[in-house]
Amino acid sequence: MKLRINNFWMHYEDQGQGIPLLLIHGFPLNNTLWQPQIASLKDVARVITPDLRGFGASEAVNSISTMETLATDCLNLLDNLNIHEPVFVGGLSMGGYITFSFHRLFPEKVKGLILAATRPGVDSPEGKANRDRLAQLAQERGSEAVAADMLPKMFSPKTYQNKLSLVENTHQMMASTSVYGIIGALMGMKNRIDSTPLLPDIHKPVLILHGSDDQLIPLKEAEAMQGTIPGAKLCILPEAGHLLNLEQPDLSNQYIKDFLISV
């Protein structure tokens, strides 16, 4: 399904019944990231999974995609779907950065948060330099080169070696992202606002999911997040890397379902 959102065509899926659950994909992925969650959660929630601008089947836009812009796109999608009550908002990696921005901008729209494989802080100088490197790689050699560069770090070593079909499907998902989408999001992440000061003031139910073998964001950052957000629950997924919801789908689904039902 597609809607005209903020002067671009946004593709999204809307499945299930119950309390609305907005799930925001990471970089450089798309909403098919959430297929295992849609299948499992649609009996308890209305699961809405957008393709962010320039990702998946959404239209590419030649501009910087700030986390605030992407959060506003998501809010406008909810408005267009006539969802006006508070919703659960979840995001993985970059989707988590957008989730923080969504809460900062529209706290009255948030019933609870799911923060998967993400961090509240800004990029280190080395992280910013890597964003620039990937943007140049995308400009010079295309999305395929970015996918090949990032793929080994997206999974736990065990997943990368043993689940070849999952790795190949993820590679295709990443390589299908538009160059505009990649560069716009990289620059948006590079210059994102620090959400760390926001954490003590999040007085909503919060579920933090993190892979024990995440190569991109150390587990200690998730543990620090839990210690700063009042009442936050941290669930660590064994033998999972950055794409924990694909590597451990059954366990991820159970944690999310239990969280939704308990609130």
C-alpha cells in the first residue's frame, strides 16, 4: 500500500488488529525486516511497518533525511490511517534513533517504546567519518557496494556462517535501497540530536532488546540505557547480532508480545 506523505510516496504494510504498533526499520533495510514480527504479533496488535523515504518501495528523495523528518513522516502516516490514539513505537538501530525523535517531538502519541539494537547517543568522530565513507562509496559504486561492506557486521559470527539464506536475503534487501535513501539517511544519522538527556524523562513502558553478539553497538550501551530510563526492561538475545529480530525471531516475538500484553 502507498500514501502520499510529505511530498513523496510512502509504501507501508498495515496488518492485524488491536493496539497500533509502529515498527521502524534500520539502515539500509526496509519494512520486510519485520516480516517475522508481523506474522507473530498481528493477533494482538495492528502492526504498521513503513518503508522510510528512499528505502524499499517508498519514493527516493534527494535530501538529508534527519531523524526528525523521518519521525514526522511516520506521524503523518498514522494520521492518514486515522490512528490518533497513543501507539507503541519500536525501532531497530536507525529506527531506534527515529523512535527517540518521535518521542521527543510527539510524546502524547506514544504509549510505549521498543528499542532494538540501538543507542541514544550521537556518533563518535570515527562514526561520523564512517558515515562519510559509506556515502562516498554509495555515490561512487552504488547500493550493492554499501551492502557488501556492511553485511558481515550486521549479524553474529555464528549467524553469518551458518544461516546463509538469511544472510543472502538481507544482502538483497540492503542492495535494493536507493542511493538517495542511503546518502540522505547517512547524513541524517551523522548529525542527529543526542537523545541521552531525554532518557530520564521517558515515563512510558520501555522494552530494550539487544543481541549478545552485536558487533555495531556494544551490549554495555543497552545496559546503560536500561539504567537511565525509569522502569525499562532489557532482554538480551543469545547468539544474535545487530539484526536480532531476524536471528532470533521466536524469542524476539515472545518478548515483544509479552511486553504489549503486559502494558
